[in-house]
Amino acid sequence: MTRFLLLLCLLPAWLALPAASTLPDDLNRLTALADSLHQAGRSDSAAVVGERMVRLAEAQGQPSPMVAAYASMGVYLRTLGRLDEALQQYDKALRIATSPKFHARPSQEDAENVATLYVNLAVLNLDMQHQEAAAKHARLAGEWAARCTDLATRSNLRGAAGTVLTSCGALQEAATLQSKAYADALQAKNAEMAFRAAAYTLLLSDRLGHADQVQAWRSRCQRLKPQVTSTMALLLYYQVETSLCLKHHDAAGALQWFGRILGTEGIDNLPFVKFDCYQNMHMAYAELGQYEQAYATLLKGNALRDSLWQQEKEQSLRDLTVKYETKEAELALARSEARRSQMLMWLFAAAGVLLLVVIAFVLYAARQRRRRLQREMEFAQLRAEVERQRTQQYVEGLENERQRMSRELHDGVCNDLLAIEMGMRQGRDADDTARLIGNCREAVRRISHELLPPEFAYASIDEVLRYHLSKQAEACPEGLLLTYESEAGGAAWTEVPDDVALEVYRITQEAVGNALKHAGATSIAVSMQLHEDALTLRVTDNGQPHAGQSRGVGMRTMRQRASAIGGAVSVTPVAGGGTCVLLQAPLKA
């Protein structure tokens, strides 16, 4: 398969926020500035500030601030695509984290932190085509993961390390780690995680030639499948089964699994997976001798490709136009020859009916043979063109997926876990540490739902906010009430300009995030009204006003966003406790 195993390389997301509050004042200020620039998408400026941050940390000579500075700098450089420099920063952090004093008696949090760092290094080396280094770090990640007592975390880390080893060609080691991840997930009663590990192990068992184990792992997947609701997990299993069918030349079975993939809910949001299905289905149809279906499937793939790559679409349309014009000319020639044959038949009827029948048969056979040869030539040309385009698209899609996967791995909870580690080393009690871990987990859940907001190209700002806040509510802890109401009077939501809609969406994210992370709110109400010439947004919570330093940075960001669209933001206390953030933005200049 081409890019069909793309989903098999997806690793767990580890999102990071710098834990600047535990650093000295000057270093804390630089870290906060660099992180705000990075969050705003200005990673180049963040790297410049990060260099000053690293120099200051090295001058102070304290291990913990140096690890935090190196890790943050690695994130900024990784985002800019400067892989070699990012790897150097991570290596510096790793040398400190694995020093004899640190390595002697690591805590569980230390083990998770080091295992995660090894996974990051493994993926980074894999991106840089350093497979030996990637495999080495993946093995170390598996060893440190074995020290973790949290079953879900251990399963995630083992699965991530196993996926890297698979890409490096260490299939037996990868299968061992994936089977252990499966056992951990079962003990943690996490059906989806166990399902993913079982699907990976099913594929690896087949690659290793362990036919007796293939059916056993397929049975495990079938038992877990009714408990799995994740679209990505189901697609992973369907792709594994399809890959096995294609490998063993079971074209009919492969077509059945292709049908399940294309029938999966949400498949339209994964155009590359859908495109790969079409490009592989035609080979299965051709193997079964169903050339018309193969040709039609290739045309579907071309149509989807045209919607994704405009330049290639124009070239393909020109090629298809030439082919169809040629075919029309051939059909016209064939009809002319048929008419000529009929005329000859009537002219030479007196000469002998048998001779005319023979001539007609010869002409008919020649025309049919010519048409068949033409179809075969067109099919071969189209297949060669699709193979070339598929290779190019695979490389481009793999690069995009690699960048997204790397961002998810490095923009992770590394610094939050570092804050926990430093707190442990400074003697913070267990309750405080548990609270920090809980905050870290909830932050990961919230941010994971913020990563994939609906596209403004397909939805109005009202639909985008409703979808985002519903996902935010699902990720919030129990006891927190998050509501949303909207009212459009005198105008339609689709009339809100895209630039205004985007800033309203970001201001809502910031206001709700402040209420959750800094104000300690247990109730948040979001309302939005649309008038003919203005839009009003209110975010009201019952938390403590102006709690935490980050609230000031957040307010400046919101005011800058409002000013960019000619609007204004105000923050007022609410009677009985709480804060109301009010945005008023004009719709017309």
C-alpha cells in the first residue's frame, strides 16, 4: 500500500506548556515572553528570546532551570524545522536528566518524564533518517516505561516506542512492546488503547510470518471492536486488515475492507485516506478482471486528487480532454468505416453474399480489436500517471503528517511534568503534587480538544463556537458547568467576515481558558448576539477576578485581537463574585 500505513505511525500526543512559575524572576520573565511568542505563532522570535533564556540558565548553573530552558528551546527549534539544533537541545536536557544523582533513585514521575523524552528523541531521529539512533532511543523509552506504575501511561509509552521500532525495521522488538502495551491497556480497562495495540501486533505478526498468532490477534481485535468508538482506532484496524488482504492477494477481501473504510463516519474529513483507498481499490478490481470498476475507481481518485491539488487538476483535465477528443475521433472514424462497409456490401451484393459477410466480419473484428487495444493503452497510461502522482502526494502528505506528529509530541506536557519533578525535589507534599498532576491531565484533555476546531470555510462562527465549547465541556472535570447561547437579530451568522469570526473565536478561547486555569471557576456562561452592524460576545464566570499572572498576558492578547478588528474588550466584576468579559466588534467599516 502507498500512504495507507500513515495512520499506523500516529503516536500519542504529549502537549507542553513551560512551567515558568518555578524559575528565578529574570528567567521566569524570559520564559513567559518566549512562550507567549510561540503561542502566537512567532516561533522565530521565540527562538531569539530562547537563546537569552538558555544563556541565563547556564550562567546560574542550576540543573532544573537548565533542563527547562533546553526543553523549551528544543520545542521552538523543532517548530521552525531546525531539527539538528533541536536535537542538540534535547541531548543537553537528557544528559542532565540522566546524571548519576538523578538516575540513582528516580520517582515514577521522573520515569515517565525520561521515557517521554526518549520517545521525543526517537521520533526526532526518525524524522532525520537516523534509524539506528531512533531505534536506540525507542528501546530506552521502553525500558523506562517499564518502571512506570500507571498502566495507561505505560501502555502509551510502550506503544509509541513500538511504533518507532516498526519504522526502524526492528519488527520482533516492536511486536514485544505492542503486546505488552496491549496487556497494560487491558489491566487499565482501556478498550480503545488495547484495540490499537492489538491491531499493531496483528500487522507485525503477519510481517514476521507468525501465521499461528495472526488469527489470535485478529480474534482479540474482534472482541474489543464493539467497545471502540474512536474513528481513528477503527480506521487503523480496517487498514491493517486491508493491508493483509492485499499482501496475500485476497482482492475480494480487500474490497470488503475498503468498503468499511469508505463507510466509516467522518471519512470525508480524511481525504488522503479516502484517496489512498481509491488508488489501491483499482488494483484489486483489476486483479479480479473487473476493468470497468477499476477504471471508474481511478476516475474517482482523480476527482478527489483534483480537489486537493489545483495545479495537478488543471493538467489532468487537459490530459483527459485530449484523451476524450481522441476517443471521439476514433468513434467517428469507426462509424464512417461501418457506413463504408454497408455501402460496399450493397455495391458488391451481386458479386457474392458470402464475400460481403467475410468482409463485414473482418472489419468488425478489426474495430473491436482496435477499441480493446485503445482501452488497454489508456488504462496503462492512466495507471502510470496515477502511480507518479501517488508517489509525489505520498511524500508531501508524509511530510505534513510528520510535522503535525512532531508538534504534538514536542508541544507536550514536558514542562508541566518538570514543574512536578522540581516540586518533588524541593519537598512539596504528596497532595500538592497530586493536584499538579491532576491540573496537568486536565490541561492535556482541554488542549487536545482545541487542536481540531471546525473549519471556518464550512461553518459559521456560531457553529464553530458551539462545536468548540461542547468539546471543551466534555474535557472539563465533573462539577464544572459550561453553557453557550446565541441570538441573531437582523443579520445572518454567515455574514460575519472571516477575520472578525477568527478573532471572536480566539478571544472566546482565551477568556474561557483564563476562567478554567486561573480563576478557579465552576460555572462559565458564553453568549453571543448578532445585530445588523455589530457583534457582542459575553463570557461570564463565577471565579476569582484577576487570579494569576497569566491573566494579565491573556487580557493584553484579547485587547490586541479586538483592536485588530476595530472592536473593544472590557472586563468587569459580577455581583456575587466572578468576572464578565465583554467584546463589542463592528461588522462594517
